[in-house]
Amino acid sequence: MRRRGSLDGRAAHPPNPFAARRTRHEGSPMAAAGASIDAVFFDFDGTLTDAEACAAPFLEAFQERVARRAGLDRHPLVEAWRRLAADVDAHPERHGWVVDGRVVAPACADPYLRASRVAKLLLSDALPDAERDEAVDHDFADSYRHVRTVFRDEATEIVDAVLASGRAACVVSNTRASWIEARLATLPLRFGPVPVAGEAAKWSITASARAPERLGRVPEALSLDGLARPVLLRRGRYLDALVTMEAALGVRLDRVLVCGDVFELDLGLPHALGAHVHLVARATTPRYELRAIAELPRAGVSEGLGAVRARLGLARR
């Protein structure tokens, strides 16, 4: 769950379907780079799981609560919701996730951020901002218990393939470790268990408790073509989670492949620290994220997890 702070935004941005650039790995030096990778760090929500499918029952419950607050029947609420959600997805610069006054990710980054942003837009005329935000946060938390876990079809196969190759694997996520561990236990993995670093707070632009000097060597921000605001990189609690897994698995980040579905939350900091990164793109992935991956060294992108095999130089079964 990537939830905290408020959602807001700035200038407009064109729609960005994940179109021609399906994968960036095969037939390139990327596959050969697999020999230099000792471990794979997976994000959980949206990377190992199908985020939209997981969020479907949450969204239904959340919409019902927002409809009551807005004084709307469900049908007109859903129609208005669809229009606003399309705008959030099409204009990632206009709609951002704001934490402590700074945008830390686009609101289209996952269905929960999108839903929170849409709810606040819908209720903007019905309630004062502070009351509206409190109401949305309350309804969000009450609806979140309906979230289910739907793994990507290839999740078991990819994790097993990584482990069978003699490499280490782990999960680094904003979600509580115990919650993820219980879900991973339902996968028919032949190898494992997979260690989990939870509550990584990838949104948090704060100091590092475990490696402050290392964080200090990371640039404060990254400029991406097509994005007016900076991508903030010094996410101290996330670094602490990465350092924890480095020590637990006995690996170095420059020999790790980090897989995630949101460049800004999952991949920006690890890449700045020397890691290989892989973006598991969504239909709503902003074009500036796709351009960044195309231009950065040690970076790849695909629509699913299957391309991770090629990044590691593993043959398909």
C-alpha cells in the first residue's frame, strides 16, 4: 500500500499509453549483464501482484462511501469517477501525490493513489479542504480492508527461476512485512521462503538511520525529460530497507536488479546507488518514466515480469 499524504498537482501532461517499446532487454547488452547480478529485489504491490485486480473490491467499497458524502447515486458517481480518473491518468504532472508539501510520485502510480485523488476532486465543492481530506482518509482506510491479493500469472515462475539460478531474491515494499509474508506463503514456490523488508516508506524524503553518509552521496533530485518538477531521490527510509536486505543476503546494490512498477518510488534511488533496475510498466505509466528507462544505463522495461528472465540471461522453461 502506498498511502500517506495528500494528492495534488501542477501542469498538464499528454496521455501516455505503454505502446511500441514493449521490452528493452533481448538482443542487447542487457542480457549479458545478467552475469553481474547476484540478487533480485522485488517490489510487491503492482510488481508481483496485479494492482488493478487487487484494488477492485476496495474501489467498489470506496466509491459507495464517497457517493454518500457527495449525495450522488452510484451510477452518476461512477460516470464522474471515470472521467476524473481518466484525467488523472492522462496528466501525471497535474495530479501528484504530495507528502509534507512535496510531490513524491504521480497520482496515477497505483489504483489507491488514483482513487484518493479522484475522491478529493469529487468532494472539492462539497466540503472544506481539511474536512474533505479527513473524510477521504477515513473512507479510504475503512475500504482498504476489502483489498484482495491477486498475483501476476508469472510471479511464482519468475521468483523460482531467480532462486533456481543460485541468485538471492527478496521483497522490499511499503506494506507491512507480516502481511506480505502471509501472501507469499500462498504461492507454490519450490524454493524459499523469500525474505521481506516491509514499511520501506518509499515516499519519505527523510534522512537515513542506517547509512546517512551513503544517502548524502546521492543527488537530491533527478531531472527527467518531459517532467517539469524534480524527481526527489533522497528517500532515507527506503535506503535503510535496501541496506537491510544487502546485509541479510550478503550482496551489494551494484550487483542487484531492482524490479518495480513506479520509477519514482521503486527505482530512482536504487539506480542512483548503482543498482540495475527494471520497470514493470502499466497502461498508465507516464511517458517520462519510459523515456528515462530508455536513456539510463543498467535499466530495462517490460509490461510483465517475464522479461526479467532475459535480464538475468535465463532460458525459458
